[in-house]
Amino acid sequence: MNTATFNTRIKCAIVMILFMTLSIGPVPLTSTIGLYIVIFRPRWFKELVERIYSE
């Protein structure tokens, strides 16, 4: 596995775990970010997916 791909996957996993932990409050943070990604399809998300699957 490529080191850059592995590091990107680890960072994404840490951020998702952090978001899931913060979602315990009154605002579901993970769902809100997911809805934003589905509606607006930001460039940073496309680049992140390309980095993850760059092998």
C-alpha cells in the first residue's frame, strides 16, 4: 500500500471518529456534513477520494 494513501485513510478515519463522537450532542454533525457533500459535491471531497484510491 502506498504511504500517502495509507496516511490519508488514517486521517479520514480519525476525523470520522471525532465527528461521530461530537454527534452525541443536539446536532448530528456527521449526517449534516454527509448531506452537504451529497448536495454541493465540493472539490475537496473529490480530491480526497482521489488521494484515497490513488493506487
